Amino acid sequence: MQRARESGLDLVEVDSNGKPPVCRILDYGKFKYEQAKKEREGRKHQKGTMIHEVRMRPRTGQHDIDLKVRIATRLLAEGDKVKLSVMFRGRELSHPEVGQEVLDKALTGLGDLVSIEKPPGMEGRFLTVILVPNVKQPVAAKASAAEKPADAATGKPPAAVKAEAPVVAEEAVAEEPVKIEEKAEEKVG
């Protein structure tokens, strides 16, 4: 206590359960300010889990379901949860099996990318299921796994295949305007 008073600082007990109890001499106001600053800084970099809802209807077509699956895949790749919902209106509510078929099509489109957190169930006029990214096989790993068989099919190392891919794309782009011009000349002539 005497040394703390002489230096104009505080004597703070750090560990009261220790034998002997541990104390430090420091400026307590400054210490509390720095602790609060560290907590604020830590909260800035935290990301809360978001639940995004993707809505469909019982009469949603296959193409639109595929579009909703792509949206859900993108959201899951970002690490967010996805709530797939089928909204019923009026007489549609008397046939929930039609909505279940739409939900099943979407779930088969997502495949092994997701784990079901909450199984399908009715919530008022909505048939919902909550999905989370698959912990066993992340979405990024799934995409890289899809590239590996293509590399094995060519028989070339992955670096060589990746180097050739942009060249092929540039050639395809270069050919398209020529075809369009040829068609335009045929129509005029």
C-alpha cells in the first residue's frame, strides 16, 4: 500500500484465491479504459449469425426453384443460416403436400451442402425449414472438389488446366462477334 501511495497509483487485487493473494500496482482508471477499449475492438470483428429467408410458393416452377437454390447456396457459402419457406394463400393451405414437394425439390438441389437445423414444419401459413452450412464439408471445399475431377479427366496438373482456362474463354469471346457479324451480313444480303 505504501509503495502504491508513493507512486500515486492504485493497488489492485488480481487473484484473491491465490496463496498468497496476487496484487498489482497500476492506474485503475486507465486499466478499466483499456479493458473497455479491447472489448469494443473485439466486438467490431465479430459477426453475428444471420438467418436469411428464401420464399417460394406451391406453384413455383422448376427454373425459379433452381434460382432460389443458387441464392441459398450463395448465402450458405457466406456462413449464414437460410430459412426456406413455402407460403400458402387461400385454398393452397388445404394441400400442404404440394408445398412439401417444392421444398423437397429445393433440398435435393442443395444436396450435401447443408445440414437441417430445424426439420420442415408448418408455422401458420408457411411451411419452413432452417438450414445451416454443412460443417463436415464446407461449401468452398465442395467447389474445389468439383474442380478436381475435371483436372483428373484432362490428365494435366491442376496449374496447367487453370492456366489454359482463361485462354479458351478469350477465344470463345473472340469468335462470338464474328458469328454475329456473319449473321447480320446474311440478313442484309
